[in-house]
Amino acid sequence: MSVVNSLPTWSQVDGTRSRSKRFLLPHPLRNNYNVPISLYFSNPIRKPINFSSVSISAILSKEQENKTCSSSPTFNFKNYMIEKSEAVNKALEELISPREPLKIHESMIYSLLAGGKRIRPVLCIASCELVGGQESTAMPAACAVEMIHTMSLMHDDLPCMDNDDLRRGKPTNHKIFGEDVAVLAGDALLAFAFEHVATATKGVSSERIVKVIGELAKCIGSEGLVAGQVADICSEGISEVGLEHLEFIHVHKTAALLEGSVVLGAILGGANDKEVEKLRKFARCVGLMFQVVDDILDVTKSSQDLGKTAGKDLVADKTTYPKLLGIEKSKEFAENLNREAQKQLMGFDPIKAAPLVALANYIAYRDN
């Protein structure tokens, strides 16, 4: 396959979908251009919960512990995740309190503090520490990416989108607060994410903070997360959706925010341009791998195992990696992405890189 492949989009005409202009898809493993992947179209433009009960040990199997620790026997991934997740949880808990208008803040708190693995904020912190930064420096950005991730889940679950009833083992936000409040609460989290990065980041030059804000906006906008969501919606029920179109969807919808999390941490930690781009490619591969594994889990695990509705992609007739490749080939693709991701960490201090290596392995071998 070529580095860039043209793909069809669809527009709505009189209630039916018709072909219109075409996207370009960069493959994360075959991008020979020195261009950050703020994934592009025709123009390659750059770029109240008690947290003591939320433990990574509940989601980390013994098999995963062995795999994530095998590359660095002295690094305890489970302890690292518990420590970082608890720090993120504490920071998030302090950010939003019940206040007027009460309903909107209760809705924000309900979803933001509903648990979750906190992979994106931990990636942000780990990449910052990799290049010499401190956890405290990255924490506002780490909280921001978790707020944005939560917003995307709240909106994704809406009846006009994926129409889901279960998220993180609990009823989805709109089932509790109504669709109108769920939309507005998501919007409020999005706005607060940018406010928090701009006002709470300390010890970093204003130039780097502006760069972080621009990067974050790019990865979630019409060339990032939103692009993937739109392409996903437009692809439902389309029989000729192929592998490269599927990759376009997921590199935008899922990988873009994971990539942004890592890049934000690197910029805040003081990384140079070369280091940022290596970490960008690492995160790009990890982000796509996350979705490949997610597709596999959707057809191999129960709703109880996942904490969300299993098999919903099949019911919605969505194209997935198992549907196109089969389970075994999908697993092989995920392994290839993991290897390529970890190649990007060569040249960094192996001790400081251990958390990112372990996080990549955790994502590759997770079971929920």
C-alpha cells in the first residue's frame, strides 16, 4: 500500500448518503514525511466518587503484570499506575465541586470522576518525566486531556451518536441527567480543559504553554478527534469501507488524543523538536493499537468484563478490525504497532522510558 491513500467521504442528500470529495489517509507506520500527524484531509496541514476504591489492580491481570514488567525487571508497573492514577484522581477531584448551576456541575462530576484507567493523563506525565520534567508540571495538561476524553465519551454515548446506555460500568450521563445537560456538561468540560492548562501550568515558558494549547486544539478538532467521529458516523452501513478508511477513522477518533497526551507532556518537559517527533510517532502507534485492541475486546468480552456495552459495533454494523482481518490478524497488527511504538523510545534513558514501554505493553495486552 502507498504512504497516502485516497478515501471516499459521504454527504447527506435527501436522506441518503452520496459520495463527495476524498480524504487522504497517512498510515502511522508508513509516514515518510517529517510532518506531525494532526491527521489531514487534502491539505497536509501540520499539525461524589471515593477514589480509594479506584485501583489499577482491579484492571491489571497477572498475565498483564508479567508482560508489562518483563522488559524492565526493576520497574513495577502496577505500583507506578496506582501512584500516578491516584495523583491524577486527586487533582481531578479538587477541580470541580458541586456549585451553582448545580445540575451541570453534578453532571460533569458524575462522568469525570466515574473511574477509568487514566491512561491518557498517565501518558502525559510519563512523557514529561522522560525528557526531564516533573509530574507537577504536566498535571494541568494531564487533567485537561482526561476532561476532554470524558467529554468525548459523554457525547459519543448520546442517542444521536452511538446511543449507549453503559459507560465505565454505570449508566451513561444522558441516562441520568438528560441529553440536553449531557451535551452542555461535555461542552463545559472542554472549555474548562483549556482554561486549566492556561492558568494552572507553572514553571513553563508562555511560549511552550501556547504551543501546548495549539497542539491540544489541533488533536481534538476538525482534523483530529472530530474528523474521526464524523468519518465513523458517515461509514455506518457502508459495505465497501476498507482497511485504510478504518485506519483513518481510528487514527483520528482514538489515536489523536492519545498522541496529544504524549506530545503535551514532552513539550512541557522541555523536549527538543526531534524528541517530540519521536514521541509523537510512539503515541500515534499506541493510539491506533488501543483501538485495534478495543475492537477485539468488543467481540471477545462481555459487557460485565468491559464496563460498557459489548458487541455494539456488530449491532450497529460498523466496520472493525476483526470484521476485516479476523481476530488473529488483528492481534498480529496490534503486536506490530506495539513493536514500532517501542522502537521510537530507543535513544532515551531506558529507566525513564520504562513507564512508556510498560504502558504500551499494557494497552496491547489489556482485557477490558
